[in-house]
Amino acid sequence: MAVAPAPAVEVVHAVPGRVRLRVPALRSHPALADKLTAAGLARPGLRGLRVNPASASVVVESEHPDQAVRRTRALVVECLAAMEQPAALAAEEGPAEPAQDAGDAERAPRLLVLGASLVGLGLTFLGGGLPQAAALGVTAVATAPTLWRAAVAALVKQRPSADQLDTAAIGLMFLAGDVRGAALSRLIAVAAAEMRDFTARRSHRVTVNLRDRLGATAWLVQDGQERRVPVERLAPGDLVAVYARGPIPVDGVVEAGAARVNQRDLTGEGRPLDRAPGDSVYAATVVTEGWLHVRASAVGPATRAGWVVRTLEHRPVRDTRATDYAQHYVDRQVLPAFGVAGLALVATRDLERAAAVLNVDYGTGLEISAPTAILATKAHAAQDGILIRSGHGLERLAAADAVVLDKTGTLTHGRPDVTEVVSLVPSLDANAVLTLAAAAEAGLHHVVARAIVRQAHRQGLALPRVHETRHAPRRGVAARVDGREVHVGNVRYLEELGILRPPDVVARASALGQGGSAVVYVVVDGTLVGLIGYQDLPRREAAGVVAWLREHGAPTVQLVTGDVPFGAYPAARAAGIPDDAVHVEALPEDKAAVVEALQRDGHVVAFVGDGIDDAPALAMADVSVSFGHAADVAQQTADVVLLDRDLQGLVHAIELSRASLGLIQQNLNFVRVSDVLLVALAVAGRLDPAATALLGAAGAAVVEANSLRPLLAPRQSGRHHVLYRRAHAVAMRAR
């Protein structure tokens, strides 16, 4: 086999400690940049790696240019191989929509075979030699495609196949003179194949509906005028008008109007929802009454519906062990079936009994029911805001027994919130301290300033007018508020102002720090009047989710974060994660090392994160989970993406994945039992060949219909909220 040449990696220039390399493969493989970034952060020996896809260059922090070239080339080879593996798998196993695509190509010849089988069966009822001979000929023609596939499997692929059983059964029926049974068996087999294709096409209906609902044109509002434009021309920030019975073409926020919106295809909501200014709406949903002006936040493939369509259409579903087992189950039954049929023929000299044994369906319904179950589960999950990118990811998520959580943006909201306001003087209460601080901070965009202002608004405090705001970067702010000189800042800012902290204030600030809060101080007219504690609080659902994981097959839950101890441990304790399961001040490679250590201990590890620094751990984990608001590299690396900013989706994703594999196992068990029963009845002479074919096809229809259950299942959000509350209550009582 020819070995692919190593990708070109050449030095552009080098300075001490840094080398710039040109990697032409970045131009031909757009996704390579994210892969290189994620892999490079976790690679020992590389202190840093930055990728610029536009110039096809990579900057590597390394003292030795030769080593940088060698290691970068190895990275490129690994990443390209990882990118090509899914494509190779898809080429080997078939596309993500195998039954639909293949079925469309085979449908016309199959309908001809179906017609020939019907004609052959009808001729057997006419009587006489000529009609019987014609029926034999027509049925033989209808069997020709199966005979061809059987020959290819035996002579070219050199493996057994169900087509060989079908061909042998028809041959035995011809020898026994049972032309009617042969024609009926052919008719049943072709009708069953058509039914399997219909089942697979049904599993794609959600995807097709969403694609159609995205629409082709939209009403763009510019300068007070509306004009119809192609949807492809819309951009984030555009204002779009939507009227009754029209699809919403973008994800965005309502700026004007009022309407009822049907979100059933996208979110599974059973009834239209009222939408007014300030509410979020999604592409592929439909305005049933009223009108809306929507400011676009995402368009085209970047919308939630676009993600769903892209994920369901272009990701493999046949890449799991369960699916692989289902595909090979039939082939493994061929030789035993020939053996049983041969013994039955020797013992009874009855060609019909042997043909009946060979005519058992032997689980061919599994070939489509297993991937259909996975695809149906992915479609159902997508309606609930969970994108499962592949069948392998679904299977690994179901098997995960250890979960590693990032902190900022994952376990927590990723933004600070005020936790406590303390007044230090009798003349001002806590609300007055907060009002003065919020007024001084109102014109700033720093996250702490926004947290203070947000807390004042939550408490309904009216902010006074501010004059002469002066910002001291990384230290604090000064402003004239109602004629008072107000300073808000950290300890360093107090030192610059020459203001000392009394021992009781130091103790109070220390107590807040022990609880995980950072502190800013409020000074009015030169007097320290209060302090405000703030921290990035855990998500409300975090404790319930952690408790649920421990109770449902994932007893190992750990937290890994780049944060310092005083910020990490309180957040972990609030979520029910003990201190010995917390890893603080972790670099990207440290996060990957935590995952790797758990894998060495035999765990199947799920990592949940949303940042660039989480990418190495996401790539290392058995299954990776991120969020729709996460960094691009995290989203691209993740096997599962939770579109909503809600950690509860992790629980729902695990339940859906386990239910899907349970569905496949149900089908396998049903097929095993039904095959044994049908073979026993056929050997005993209780069933003729046509009856075994009919009952086998009926059994296949049962497992195929069973595989569609996820599409018919109601949304579980209400039940899950109850579950989380119970788990949260249990966690709180335990502490």
C-alpha cells in the first residue's frame, strides 16, 4: 500500500524561543486549525502553539527550530488522520442517511422486482402448464438481484450473507415444485425491504422539516423599508420582519410586535408560545398569529436549526459497537442456518422444511433498526437542545462512569454576581452603599462593574446622577455622586488613596474570601463606608446534576479549573464535589492529564468544558461535552453540544443515550428469541417457507417500529426539572 507523503512544514523565520512555520495543509483543510490548536496545547515539549489559517502559518514556542518542525509535522499528520478517519468510516459504512440514500437508488429496481413477484404469484393461480412455467420464469427473474448479491458476497467479498439464504430457499422451493411459495416469499422479502426504507425515511422527517422551515427568502428591514432578500444574504445584526404563517429565518431577539410562535419542530413545544419585545426566537419556527421584528443574533448554519440539520445529516450513526454487532448478527447466522437446514433435510427428506429454515428472516431488520434508533435519538435530543454528533459519542456517553467538570462557564455561570453588601457606618445602610457603588460603576463595562449595577437593578434601586467619572484600570473608579466623592476599588486602590482598613474590616473581608468571594471597597468622601463581595456563583442546577450523576452510574465527579483555590473550593462544595476531587490552577495540559489518569484507572470519562483551555481535555476524553455559547474550538472538539446554557442538559443527554442503547438491546433480544422460535417451528414442520418469511418480516417490522420510539416520545423537560429538584434536595440534606 502506498504511504501518503508527509505534509509540508517549512520554517518561515526563527528567533530565540519562537519559530514561525508555513503549513500549506491549513488552506486545503479548514478544520485543521482547530484540531492543531487543541492537540498542540496538550503536547509535551511545546510551550505554546498559535495557528493563523489565513496565512497558513503556525507559531511554535521552541528553542530548537528542527524540533519544532518535526513535532509540528507529527501533529499535522495526526490531526489529518483524525479528520480523515470519520470520512473513511462513512465511506466504509455508508453515509449518515444510509437507508434513505441507498434506498432511493435501489427503489426503482426494487419496485420492478415487487411487480414481477406479484405477477408470478398471480400466474400460479391460473392453473395449467404454461402459466406455471411463466410463473416460474417470472419468479426466477425476480430472484436474480438476490442471486447476484449472494454471488458477489461469496465470490468477491468471501463472506456469508442473508442473500445466500434467500437464494437457497427459493432454489429448494423450485426443486419442490412450490412456485407459489417461492413467489410469495419473494413478494414478502421485497415488501419488507421497502418497509425498512420507509422506516429509515421516517426517522429523517424532523431534519427535513427543519430544513424546509428555514425558508428561502426573508423580509429585511432597512431605513424603515422592507425588502425581500435571499436568506443567505442575512447577517447577524440585521432586522427581519416576520408575519403570520411565515417562518422565522434567524435566531434573534424580538424588538417590536407581538405574535404566537409554533416551535414544535425545533423544541418539541406542544402549543404556540406568545412572543413580545425582549423574547428570544429561533429560526425554523413559525409565526402563527401576529407579526414580529427580530434582530438577528445568528443566521444560516449558525442558527440552532442549522446546527441540528448539519449534525443529523453529516455525522455517522453506524459507528457504535451495538450497531456493528447488529450488522454482523445476520451474517453470523448464515452458516448455522445452512447447517440446521441440512440436518432437517437429511432427517426428513422434506425440501419444504429445509426451505422454511432458510427463509427465516434472521434479524435483517436489525441492519436498519440499530442506526435508526440512534438517528431517532439524535433527532429527539436535538429538539431538546442537545446535539449528539455521532453514534460513537452517544454510546460513550451512555457508558461514562466518571465526569470531569470545568468550573468557569460550566459549573458556574462564567460571570461574577454580588454575594454580600456590608455597611461599615451607621449613616448608610447596605442598600445605600450599593446604590452609591452602582452609580459610580454604571458607565464601565468591566465584569465586576456590571455585576454591581445588575444587583442594584435587581433590588429596584434608583441610581443617582453621576459626574466626573475617573477610571483607574485594574484598581477601581472614582466619581461625583450627588455631590459626594465616591471611590470603589480593590485593596491596592485603597492603598493609593491612603485609606487604612481596620482589623474588623480585614476580618470581614477575609471571611468573605474564605467563602469564595472577592471584595471591593466603597469609600465616600474619604471614609471607608462599606465593602461588596462578589463571586462567580455555581449554576442553580449544579448540585442536583452532580447528585444525579453519582446516583445514576457516574460515582466519580471531579472539578478541574485554572482558578485559584479560594475561588474553586467554595464553588465545588456548593455543587457537592469534595475538596479531594478538585484540581486548581490547572493549565490546559493539566486538565488533559486529569482525564488521562482516570482513563488509566479504567474509567470511561466524560469531560464537560467550554473554553479554549478545555480543548485538550475535550480531545482526550472518551466523550466530550460543551455548550452552544462555548469557544469555537471547544464546540468543534465536543461530541455532544448543549445548545442551552443549562447543565441539566447533561443529565438529559445521558438518559437519552442510555435509552437508545437499551432500545437496540431490546431489538437484539427480540430477534434472538423470535429466530429460535421460528427455526424450531420450521424444523417441526409447523410452518411452510412463506409463513416463516411472513413472520420473519413481521418481526423485523416490530424492531424497526420500536426504533422510532424516540421520535414519538414526549419532551421530558418537566419531569427532569422535578428530578433535579429532588436530587438537589438530597444533596442539600446530605451536607
